[in-house]
Amino acid sequence: SKDNNNKNYVAGKFIELFNQSDDSIDVSGLYLGIVESESTPAYTQENLKTAYNDSVVLLKQIYRIPVNANKKVAPGGTILIVNSAIDHTTNNSMDHNLLDADFEVKDVQGKYQNNPETPAMEVIYNIYTGTSIMNMLQNGLGSYIIFRTDEDPTSWPKTYKYGKTSGNEWIVAPTRYILDGVESMRNSTKGFDLTTKRLWDYIDAGYTYIQSTTGYSGEIIYRKTSKTLNGHKILVDTNNSSNDFQVSKTIGTRNYDE
């Protein structure tokens, strides 16, 4: 979004996870994967299918909630993962107060203000040498997965861009460990280029997107509410983000109704 001086402001990005079940869930050891998001895909789905069938996705970053976090999420509860756990409303009226974040990705480069009171996410893999924060693009392009595994993700194969033998290396992550995934595509005046879709239909049969074609608009993508059951909200989850999500400039964190 834009700060109070109308300059681009990117520090207030976050990801929120919601417990849809009727049981408390211990999220300790849960992995968050951020999928490859080059403007020209490193692999098209056709390339991936040829090389790996439809059994993998390519990850540029992997984070983990510490295995000793002992963090339980009640039914209808949320986990807020941020790049900077501060009150961003002092810099930008369109942003959010993230002081109550559950976990923070610590910026070892010191470009972002971190909160020493907020527990750190573990950085398991990062394709970038110049940043440790979650690389969430301004234009809304990005796919995200959560997964669990007893394997070491850094031991999984890595690959260069299709047909290349040097450059960035993405983790080749088996889809069998994925618990959920969301695909967000870049909005364009020319429409959506479905050849740039990253997640297989059995993970996300559709996609969501922000309305802006350039970003910096303060838009948040969030799940629709289906109903209330057993005292907590049930969010829409059809494994099709075209149906499941909507966009807002005003909704707050840990809220699903405006």
C-alpha cells in the first residue's frame, strides 16, 4: 500500500491461518511454503508434468513454526505470521496493527523493524540472498502451501529454471505432504494468463486475485464465511480459490466478515 507520504509501503504483509475444525490443533512444526513466482514461470505445468508428473510444486521459500513452540489453535482460532510485528497504522492508515502477531519472520538484513517480543519463524530454505522476509509480491502474484513432513525439506531435489543449468534453484517439493494451498494470480488489463498457474487443480482448482493491476492498493485476500457451527465460523473451502476468497481494503486481521 502507500504510506502517509504516499510512498510505497511493503512492511505490513502477513499470512493468516484459520482452524476450521472442532478440535484444538498444535501447529508446532507446521511448514509454510511460498511457491516460485517468476514473471515467466520457472516451469510451466506442462514442463512439470513432463519432468515430475503432477507430483511436485517448486518452492522459493520454506518457513516452519518451531517444533518446540507448543502452539495450540482453538476451533475458529487463527495464527498470524508477519514480516514485521509492529503497529503499521502509525506509518500507513491503510495498514494494520500487527503487534499481536503469533510469529514473525526476522529480517536479518535489518531493513524491516522486528519485534523482539514476537517468536521467530524458522527459515528452512530461501532462494534469495538479499532478503530473509516472506517474498510476497505487490501485484498479488503468489501461491502458498502449508505442509507437514518428517523429512528434511532441504534434502529434497532442487532445480534450475526449465532448460537451464545455472541460476536460482527452487526446492522440488512433493505434493503428498501438502495440507492446503492457495493460488493468487496477477490481475491484468489483458485478463489472466492461465499458463502461469502454479498449483495443480487437486490443490487449488481456481485462483484468487487483487483488483489492482499494479499493487500498493492495501487489498487483502480472505476466505468467505460459510456459516457458524459449534460456536465458531466455518469458512468456505471448496479447494477452488475462485469460489472461496474475496478481497477487501478495510477488513482487519483475524476477521472474516466486514
